[in-house]
Amino acid sequence: MCEVDIKGLRGSNGEFGALGVVTVPGDADATHAFIADVARQPEWSPGVKAATVEELADGTKAVHQVLTWSFLALRGDMHLRLLQREDAGARGITTQLQSGTMMRSFRSSVSVTEAGPGMSRVEMQLFMAPAIFVPPLVRAMVGAQVRRQLRGVLAALAAFLTTQDKAAAAAATAAADAAPDAAAAAAADAAPAWAGSDASDCGAAAGPSSDAGDSSSPGDAGGSDDLASAEEDNGPCLGAAAAAGRKQKRGAAPARPAPGVLVAA
């Protein structure tokens, strides 16, 4: 689990504030783009119930968020309308409250930098002032709540990105392991059925038996062409059969007649 560093801050107008830093897996540009995609926050941030985004003409984004809040035994939903600005070159994001329930003011900033190969450093700070007066005796509790909230946001971000990174690595490993088997299977499917065999594997198919009939004479050129074609088109086994047939036609002596059998001159 990625460690989150948090410290408390005080805003220029007395707002409660906090600064948090965490290192997460992922390229800095991709990490910045992921954090800037506010519509996806409900996927990874437990405190965000819903988020909608409207692109404005000046390049900023109008964001409507529904957040869950808790303080001591109290629980509820909070609606915020925010204006978000992004600087892709500097990998920065700033957010300013336009209107919202229970908030008099809210602003935040995020910056993302490289933190080594395949890692990013995310720094987030926020300042907020409740819509109601906070008694001095309760201020310390509110400040601690703001720090816990920021820690929870960054811890959820780190956990989500770590899970995504592990899933991507596992998928890449599985694909690499499957590649040789897939290549071997493809090669086997592409090879002709007789690949790798030779005439000795052909057995009885190596040629016609000595008592088999032959419709062509040894000098029949058409028969020789047919045998050569069979050898070329059908591989070693048929080639061996063709060779055996030629040997029988061309090299075998005429059969002698049995005694007492007359042969016409």
C-alpha cells in the first residue's frame, strides 16, 4: 500500500486546510489525466456519490458533485458546484467552489510529477470554510477531519491505481505466455498434412503391388506426367508410390509363361 503523507495548513482567510502527498504507479501524464477526469471519481473515491461535468467554451469545466460527509455522529450528502481548470503541460488542476451546501468556501489544487520509471508523485492541497460558525473549542476537531478526508482521498486514489497497474501487468504476462503456444498452433494448422513424413513412413502406400493392373504402357508419356504430378502435389507418400510404380513399369522383366502354356508369336 502506498504511504500518504499529510500535514495541516491554515488558509489566508483562516480556512481549514491540508496538504497531502502520495506516490502511485503510472506515467505522470496518464495519472494527471485520470485525476482530471472528475466524472470517474465515483469509481475510486468512496466519498463521491455522483459527479457530472460540463465543458465550457473557455476550456474550463463546470462540475457538479454529490459528496457524503460525516462529523462525529452526523451523516449527510453535500452538493457542490465547482469550476475546474486544467494545465496539461504543467500537469496541474485547480478547483474553486461556485456554490454548495454547508460550504462557505472551498478550493483545491493538484500537481503530478514524475517519481521514477513508471511512478508518479501526486500532491494535493485543499482549503475549506464551513457555512456555519465553528467555535474555537471545535476548530481542532474540524481541522483533524479535513486532514482525515484528504488522507482518505489520496489513499483511495493510490489503491485504485495500484489495482489497475497489477491487473495490466497480469494481463501482459498472460499474453506473453500464451504467444508461443498460439504461434505453434498456428504453424501446425498451416503445415500440410504430409509435412515431416518421408517415403519410409508410407508403408503399403509406397506403390502398387506386383499383381496390380496398369492401364498405361511403359512408354505412355501421359502416365508418367500423371505420376510426376501426383508426386509434386501430394507430397512424399504419393511421390513414393509414384516412384515405385515407375520402377515396376520400367525396370521389371516380363513375366515368364508357366510351363505348357503357349504364347502367341
